[in-house]
Amino acid sequence: MFVTNFMTEPVHTVGPEASLSQVKELFGQRKFRHLPIVDQSGRLIGMLTDRDLRSAYPSGLMDENEKKAYLKRFKEMKVSQIMTETVAKLTPKSTLDDALLLFDRSRVGALPVVDDQQKVVGIFSIRDLLAAYKQLFGLGEKGSALIVVQDDGKPRPLTRLTEALENRNVLFSQLIRDVLSRPDNGLGLIYVRVHTHNLSGVHAALAAAGFYAVTPEAS
């Protein structure tokens, strides 16, 4: 699934010569936290966050005279003076997995989405990512449950598990075989998200096919 299915569009942008006081008012009106900065052609040249703005704003610990002088300078400051120029970004071809990895590396709360000309076409936040995975995996839906079963070590485990569920008309939307982390017995785990209220029937179907549910060990 692509980020374009969940990104916010259209996106409000400003130029580097916009004043910080204008941007502060814009943040307050629009209730967003990340603002792309673009040049005259609309190409992305930086990002400004509400945290950047708060850092530039006069501190409440300043005395009155110092605060007034700093506030005057703040009103004259431009976006270009505090924006981040090196910006992590996505493209319309970026997937949810691409976004997840980039969020992890860049440690930001939102990423601009740009086209081939580097023009901003959307913005994709961590909240958007969570909403996307929630929809993709059916989280929160009635009857939705994630079941973990032990790989029995026999050939074609996913095919056999799928057949076991389909023979019982069990609707499922997620099937993941974990081959990287293995318990002490050397066998992997299989995760399956089912959509049914008859979990006992699901467990019975899986057990008949040779798969048994894994539960956390008591501490």
C-alpha cells in the first residue's frame, strides 16, 4: 500500500522569507505541527516544525526587558533562519514500509511527499502510518484477533494453515511467518489475524492441521 492513500493533501506551504510571527499564527489557526518550506517554483527546500518555532520564541524565564527585545527580534526573523534544510522525504511511489523505515531513521513526526520535480504533493505523518496499518490489518474491528501458532517444521506450513482456515470458512487478513526469531526448539512462529468470534473453532481447525497456539509464559 502506498503513502498516497493516506497522506494529507493539499498541503499548506510557505516560502523561506515568511516571518516567524506569520508562521506562528498559521500553526495556531491550522492546528498542524509540520510545515513544508518551498521556493518560488514550489520545490521543497526545507521543513519547519512547531518545536522549531517554540525554540525560537522568547523564553518565559527571561526578564521583561530582555523578553521584549527578543520578541521584537522574533517578529523580524524569517523562516529561513530556523528551518531544517536537509529533509527526509517520500515520493508517491513510497510504500508504508518505506515510510516506517524512514521514520525510524530520521526521528521526525511527519514526512513531505514530493513528485519528480521535488514539488510537495502531500505530507505523511506517524499518525497517518498508524491509521494505515490499522486499516490494512483490520485492527479494532469486531471479531479481529491475532493468533500466534508454532511452525510444526513440516513442508508448506503457510499453504496448510491457509487451507485449514479456508476449509472452515474463517476470514483472515494477515499471515506472517517469522523465520528470524526462533524459540529454543528451533522452530519459527506464524502469526495470523482472523476475523471471527468463534476462536475456539479456529484453534480446533489449526490443531487438526498440526498447528498449536503459542501463549506467553507466566513470569
